[in-house]
Amino acid sequence: GTADSVRVADREIDVFGTEPRFTFEKANHKVTFGTRYVKEDVDYLLHQTKFSDGVQGTIRDWKIKTDAVAAYLSDTISLMDGRLKVTPGIRYEKIDTDFGDNLSNDPLADKRKDMRSWLPGLSIGYQATNDLFLFTNAQRSLKSPQVAQVRKDGDLAAELAWNYEVGFRYEPNSKFSIGSTLYRIDYEDQIEYVASTQSFKNLGETRHQGIETQINFKPSDNTQFALGYTYLDTEQLTGDNRGNQLPWVAKHQFSISSDYEYNKNKFNLTGLYISKAFSDSANTKEESANGQYGEVPSYTLWNAKVSREVKLNSDFTADLSFGVNNIFDEDYYFRGVDVSPIGRVAGQGRTFIVSAQINF
């Protein structure tokens, strides 16, 4: 259709935060305790001017408030001459969010969410040899619903999860290193966006598990390579779609990067592969007529950048760079989310970037 107006979204955001923390050591204990407070006030206005008569009006006036307080205590216990460190800890989170619509007379338009939770954790690290470090941890985590989620219909619960990791880092010399981590995340109330109703809901219990591996190789002082791989398996454990994968999750991700420096010139090449994913919790494979559901295909992106440091005078230098993203102009897309709930959203094509930075 033809546009009949212009809209301008003004946002005024005031944030105050503080985090006093105190650490002391006694014998083989290192104790840390502290607290964190964040207060955020957001005025979200949307003004509209009609082309036909120039009449201006405010069509959105939201007031969003967040008060968050956290208190935490941990004790790092050193054993075996410091090679083994065990750190139990506890954190308390108190988060209050308040969404108000100043243009609505409906009291149900105002949404308030109060969240409280105790979050224990335990981390263990062991320096097995000079080259090999082993670690494992278990943590309780909380992620509060965002304001964009709270204002929608439905009573959302906070995402609570147990996070588990076990892994190693091996660095036999300055030229080679490898690290790998096995992980598992058990969610109790994971939040999912439902495009058909443009709302959010708690999926219930879900499980994430997989492995992350990173390899770094530096054959010379001016050459470096890095290779990364992530495998992520997900499953919905409750509800109508029990046994299905979670939406928007790619099982496989590969990354590769190379850096080379010669005579103050720096060259970088990176590659990224993302495997296919589903766009809904029902794991619909065939694309719907409006493009809202269906698999999201895999894609591979290659980016390159060259930069050089130039000395301007005794006090100033400049960093000049030229880059190309998506070198091969790969066609890829996502399914619409949030403001575009249906259809395909095209990925960014080949892009050229020129930048300059002056250092003094």
C-alpha cells in the first residue's frame, strides 16, 4: 500500500547502577561477596504526522520501569598447592518490571512482573599439568522476561535453568592450543515467540546439550588460524510438541578465521557455516503459503578485511580498513519474527565497508 504518514519513535532511557564488592583472603580461602542494583526508566513515544493534513499526534506512550537487585557470596578454596580450586557460591535475584500504557484506559494494559530466585553454583578447576587444565561446573540461572514479552498477552514465568559444563584447555606451547566443553542446559520455563498470535509463551521443560571446540594455531609471529565447531542438540520435554527440536536452533556451527600481518598491513579472512533450523515448535518442514513456517535453510558466509596503521605525525596515527562481508553474495534468509511475523526476511548480501580511525 501507499504510505499515508511518517512516524518518529522517541525513546528516553535513564539508567542507574551500582555494584559494591568486597574480597578477602584467609588461609586457603578467597571469599567474595557483594551486591548489584540497577534501575532503568524508559519513556517510549511514537509520534505520527499525516501527509494529508499535517496533523501530528502521539500514537504510543509507554512507560517501562525495571528495578533489579542481586546479592552474591562465593568462596574459592585452594587445595593441592593451588592446583585444585573449588568454588561454591550462592546468588539471590530480585527483579521487578512494570509496563504502563499511558494512552490506554484499560487497567489490563499495565503489566507488572515480580521475580525472586536463589541461584546456587559450584565450580571446580584442576591444573593437571603445566599444559592441561580441567574444569567442571554446575550453575542455576535465571533470565527474566523482557518488557516486549511482558506487555503481550499471557502470564509469562521467568526462564529458570540448570547449567552443567565439563571440559579442558590444552596448550603445550605458544603455537598451538585446543579447548573443548561438553555442556547441558535444563530449562524449566523457556520462552518462545508465537508468530501466529504475535505473543510469547512458556514452552515448559526443554533440554539443550552439546559440545564446543576451539583450536588455535600460530605457525609464525605474523600468522594465526582459528577453527571452531559447536554441536547443539535440543528437545522439548513437555507439551504438545514433546520430543521435537526447539525452533531457531541450528545443530551445527563451524567457524574459521585466519590473520596475517605484514609490514603494518593486517589481513583477515573468516568463514561461518550455520546448519538448517526449524521456525516453529511443531518442527514444520514444508514452507507455508505465507512463509511463516517451514525449515530455515543452512548458509555459509565468507568475510574479508584488510587494514593498515598510518602514522600522521608524532602524536597521531590512523587505522584505515577496507572490508567485504558475504564475499560470494550468498542468498540466505530467516523467517519473520517480532515486527515481521510472516514471510521470509532476507539476509544481508555482499557489503563493502570502509572505515578510518584516528588515534591520539
